[in-house]
Amino acid sequence: MFIDLAFAMGGPGGAGTEPQGIGGIITSFLPLILIFVIFYFLLIRPQSKKAKEHKQMLDSLKKGDKVMTTGGVYGVIEDIDVNTVTLKVGVKDDVRIKVNRNYISGLRSGE
């Protein structure tokens, strides 16, 4: 008795319920494609653009530039190596620290 009731509540079987052919495949993958496009333009593209700009900034560092590290340390570049940067920090600039070049977060404007 309950089985007949369940079949009665179902939609019509056969034609028109499932997408057919290439149009059906495109229709079923369309939401997935749209989600990927949205993720690309909102997440992937801006992140890669920011990484590219950061790499260009690191490549253009030179002695005497005022920089800030990702840890929040402000300093002036005293020496640049392939992987490290020596910064002068402190009030009298008598403190020098070595940081990895990748941890320079940005250049400071003329303070």
C-alpha cells in the first residue's frame, strides 16, 4: 500500500526527466564550470597577481631602501645577499639583523 503511494508521488517516468545528449552533459556541468570561473576571478587571479608584484619588489631591492618585514620590524637595508638581507634597526642604527629576503613585506615611503 505504501509502495503504491510512493510511486504515485513520483514524477512521470521516461521522457523529459533526464537531460539527453551533449546538451544534457553541458547542462549538468554548467554549475561546476561557473563555480570554477568565479573562484578564478575572485581568488586565484588576484593572489597570483599579488605574488608577482611581491617578487618584482624583492628583485628591485637595493642598499639604503627603507623596508618593513612581515614580523613588523622596520629597518634600512645595509647589505643584500642572494637569500638574506641585513637591516639596520633601532634608534641609533647600531643594531643589525639578518632576515630572509622573502620576509620583506614592503617598502616604506620616505619616513
